[in-house]
Amino acid sequence: MPVLGRLGSPAGALRILSMAIGTFLIFMALDKVGWLTDSGFLLRRLQEWRGTVRPLARWYLETVAIPGVPVLARVIPISELAAGAALILGVRVRLAAALTFLMVLNFHLAADLVFRYSYLINAYGLPILGGLLALAVNGTRLPFSASR
């Protein structure tokens, strides 16, 4: 089957989505590389959110996220890099997409974004979560993947 034929299939469309979201994750991780040596970047962001979020998100920030900053500041960029690479290369796409879906949803819930109108029209929101969910559900045996 010609190259364009494989990319024109539903699996090919998911492969293109996988590479696009993987590239997005790589650049999101590169934007957070400073967190690896200074967790203060993440701490300041979470503290800003704490002042504007509703009670449930505030509880999460104060109980889980802010106390976990020393670990999360390292885990988040490394996870984004690893997931981005996996999605670009086509390695364990379903697993990478599922774990990344949970990570992104967690971040968006902590920021108290998910149930706001602005979230519904934001490209970081539903398009990313929807794409990751599609890959988590059916991201197997995609063309041009390093593993099947």
C-alpha cells in the first residue's frame, strides 16, 4: 500500500494525531525545563491558582499539589518529554496517551479550568484531551510506528 494510502486510513489519521500531540507535549516540556532545577516556578503557579480557584480545587492544591511540588516539578516535564517521544515514535501509544490524558486532566482540574466556558474554547483543553482519549482507545497498530 502506498505511503499516502496508509496515512489516509483511520489508523493513519490517528498516527498523524499521535505525532501532532507528541510534538505539542515535547514543546510543553521544553517550556518547563527550568522546573527540573528550580521547583519554585511550579510552586508560584500553584500558589497563584490557589487564590482564584473554587474550594475543591483549592483543597487539592493545598493537600496534594503544593506539598508535592518538589517531586511534581521534576516528574511533569520528564513525563511530558517521555510521552511526547512515545507518541511521536509510535511506541506504546495507548499507554502513553492514557497516562498523559490523566496527567493533563489532573493539571486542568488543579487549575479549576475544566468546568469553565473559557476551557471549552481553549485549544489546550478539549482538543488535547479528546485527541489523547482517541489514541488511548484505539492507538494500536498504527502505521509508521516503532512498535506495533
